[in-house]
Amino acid sequence: MKRIALLLLTFVSLYSCKEKHQSRTIKTIDIQEFNVINSSIRAIHALDTTKVFYAGSRGDVGFKTNEGVSLNALNITYSDSILPHFRSLAFNGKDYFALSIGNPALLYKIADGEYSMVYKETHEKVFYDAMTFFDDNLHGIAVGDPTDSCASIILTADGGETWQKLPCENLPVFEDGEAFFAASNTNIKTIGSTVWIASGGKKARILKSNDFGKTWQIYNTPIIQGDGPQGIYSIDFYDENTGIIIGGNYSKPLENKANKAITKDGGKTWTLVANNENPNYKSAITYVPNSKGKEIFAVGKTGVSYSKDGGLIWVKVSNKSFYAITFVDENNAWLSGSNKIGKFRIK
């Protein structure tokens, strides 16, 4: 009996050691910057440690390597007077999709060095902010500001070949002045068939669907809200329950009041963290892969910050300004900003 108990205790101890993540103390990171001339880059997709795909503000899309070389670069044009300003980018495992802000909204499929338009929407209020595919790579979603009494949401179920806009009767009603931010293509997150979308402005709330966007719930958050540039700018989930949101006030980037919150119940309730403490305004946040939801990076025009305890305490690791961040593995990530792509490695 004692022997069985000892074996069981040994097994539990070994299992606990295996499951426990040892968070790293990171004070600085090594960042390489590569120029992208005359283009604001807010949407990127990391292919691996050597290449990242990007979509820019002058209809420019393509790969950038970790040596600063451009590959398969295209300049997409809609008309002589309109160069699509891309802030949304998605990948379905085979092809890339880039979606422009403003009127008209232009969604392009990019495959084998060619591009074709797969969706167009014309409306004086149209403004799409973010786009992604679900894990099955067939269902995809893009979200934009209201043109009516609800969010603008378009869906695909065939890998991006066709897209349809949801009617308002299928979506929660928005407050007047509630919208989204096209800051980094990261106010949207999918896991399995679930999607979370973060709003800002008059209200800072979370829209959630468990069935690829067919039905929706909406939840309040304690993030600063009520004014146009206030609200949630970025959201990430480590698993179905553990998530984090960040934002603040774009017009007052040094403020850090009520701009970070975490959830442990899949987004139904949120708790402020590091309130009135750094980091201040950030445009993108992401969990580090294989970190058990403990290691997190956030980027913005005020620099790069890191947390090793799930978002409770943060340290600033770089003063460099970026819009977006996406990890390849636990040590390598890509960043994007104004006229630049960045590559960093944790050593």
C-alpha cells in the first residue's frame, strides 16, 4: 500500500513539473528593422522565422525576409484614383486575403503571384478593420464599423471564394458611436469554431460566437470607453477560457488607466490588470506560444512591453514603435510599423 502511494506521489510530482511553465525574465530583445518605403504596415502573417507576408497602405503586398529582401511583391490597384489601403490580412493555409479600409471596401484573394477581387462593398460609412480564418481554413470572418445599427460582419464558408454580409437581425445592436479600430488586424481572435471581436468608442465590449459567426452574444468590459479613440484595440486568447484585451486612448498614448483586462471564463467577465501602471496605450497584444498563457507581448507607438505572469506585471523591453506583432515560436516574432517590418528574437 505504501509502495503504491509512493509511486502515485512520484507520478503526480513528475506530471506537475512537466505541466508547470517556467516563465522567463526578459529585459531586452534583439530587433532587426527593414524598410518598406512609403507604406504603413498594420497587417502581417508570419510564415516562418525567415519570411513574413504583409499588406500595406498603398496596395502593396508581399513577403519580407529576415535579410530584408522583398519577395513576390505586388502593387494592387483598383482605379487611377484609388490605391487600396490594406489593414486586414488573412491566410487560409493556401492563399492570402487582403481587405481595404474606406469606401469602397475591397477584398482581394492573392494566389500564385496573382490577385482577384472576391468582395466589394460600397457605402458612405463602410470601414473594415480586421479579418481572419478559423482553424478549419474554410470559414473566415471580417469585421467593420457599423453601416446600420450593428457591426459590419462578412463571412465565408468556402475558403474565401465567396463572402456574405450578416444582416443586423442576426447581430447584437450597437450603441451610437461604438465601432472598431483598424490598428493592427488584432481586434479579432478565433479558436476552433469560436470567434471574439473587441469594440471601442462609446462602448468597449466583446462580441462572441461559438458557431463560425452564425449566432452571437455580447459582453461588457471595464476598459476605458465613452470617447471616440478610447476602447479595446487588440484581443488574444491562449485557450478557450484564458484571454486578454488591451487598448486605451490613441489620442493620449501615455495614459494607462483601465486599458488592460483578463478573462478566465471565455470572455463573459473581465478583470482590470496593471491599472494605472504600464504599459500604456498599445495597439496589439499576443500570448507567446507554449507559455501556458503566462508570457505576453504588447506593442504600440509607445514601445514593446512584456509580462511573464499572465498580464499582471509588465516590463518595457524596447522603445521602438510598432503596430502589430505575430509569433512564429516561443523565441521568434515578426513586427510591423510605419514604413517598416521588424524581426525579433528572444535570446
